[in-house]
Amino acid sequence: MATNPTTRKPATEAEENAEAVPETAEARTERARRAPDVAGPPLGDGDEPVTLILSHHLRINGADYLPGAKIRVSPDYARSLRGQGYVART
């Protein structure tokens, strides 16, 4: 049985002295402005989210969406879901 001869490297001084920096309100609002509540992959630069109505149960990133649910997704992901038959005909 082989063993790993390497040892753990000691933590650097910067890592030891690092403190958690609280997120400011401006940073939260900027992040919310950049990434609206979309399911699936994030939006690309300049993309607007697309609203879809699902025809089948779908789980995206651990969240369950039932048939008939309206979700907002990126245009590329919407195209993929339409091709796979997850979008209801309206």
C-alpha cells in the first residue's frame, strides 16, 4: 500500500490573520442588480431573463419546480429546455 510522503504546508501569515469582511449594503444591491432571480445558469452579459411555464417536473440546483410553474431563466437555458420538451405550449 502506497503512502503519501508529503506533509501539510503551514498556513501563511495572511491566512492566519484573515478576518471575515461583512458584505456592505451597496455590494448586496450591486450583486442583486447583476444577477436577477434566475433558475439555472447565470445570465450572460446584456441578456434579459426569459419567463417560461413548465410542462414537467424539473429540479434545478436543488430546487423543485412543478408542472405549471413559471420560472425565469437565461435565453440559452430556455432554448435548451424547449428542445428537451420541458416548456408548456401556450
